[in-house]
Amino acid sequence: MNKVMIVTGGSRGIGAATARLAAVHGYAVCISYLRNSRPRRRSCRT
């Protein structure tokens, strides 16, 4: 089974840390953000 996690507010702070930790543990992570896309670019890797 594939593991997938959706993290709201995943571009900064606690959300970004949660998304990174989930990725390290093998999850495919989808993050969302409301206003500022700049931190998202640092959080996302393909």
C-alpha cells in the first residue's frame, strides 16, 4: 500500500516540518498553502 499525506499549511513552520518528516518516512506528501508560494518552493522537491 502506498502512503500519502496531505499537509495543510505545509509551506512553513510546523506544517513544513511535518511534511519533511513524512517524506523521510516514505510518504508521498501533498502540501497546500494560502498566500505565500515562496516558502513552498523551498519545501517541494520532485
